[in-house]
Amino acid sequence: MPTGLSLYCFIAAGGAVGACLRYFCTTTIDSWFGKELPFGTLTVNVLGSFALAILYGFIEHHDLAESPYRPLIGVGLLGAFTTFSTFSIETLTLLENELWLKALTNVVMNVGACLLAGWLAIEIMKG
């Protein structure tokens, strides 16, 4: 497991890739479905929840706790890829515009789908 500066370099490299993937995914999904509901954010949150649960499964079942991939993927890549802060702002914007049903739909879809994706990944890892 890297330490010190090399650890932060691993995290930064993962973060750069994750941020680019997030931008690509959100802009692609938004171009397909429009921006009436933030499906791009929903997509990256669900994919990120699934991927983080898979990583957790590998760490738990394959003794990867000391692997340099844990901070690279878990903190860097997935930390930059998932967008909970964006989800929060988008939901607040919907509420400020008095789009109550869309705001509620956004919350239910993000929380429900992310929990489902995480559970599914854990079940797959038990496999």
C-alpha cells in the first residue's frame, strides 16, 4: 500500500479519471433524455454505488485492504465519479422552482436505485 505523497498521487489519478467519466456519462445521458429530470446524475450515482459495493466485496472477500487499488478506485475514481453533492443541488433547485413532484421523484430514484445497486453488487459478490 502506498503511503504519503504516492498515496495522494494514486487518489489524484483516480480522481482525474473519475471526474472525466462523470462528465462524459452525465452529458451523454442528458443528451439522450434531456434535463427535465437529472438522469445523468442518477446514472452516475447508481453506477458508482454498484461499483463501490463491488470494490467493498473484493476488499472483504479477497483481502485487498492493503491494495493500492482501494484508494485509487474507492476514494479517487469513484469519489470523483459519484455526484451526491450535484444530486443535492439539483433537488434543491427543483424545490426552489416549486417542482415538488420532480424533486420527490429525483430523491426516491437516486436513493432507491443506489441502495438497490449496492445491495445487488453485494449479493453478486457473495456469489
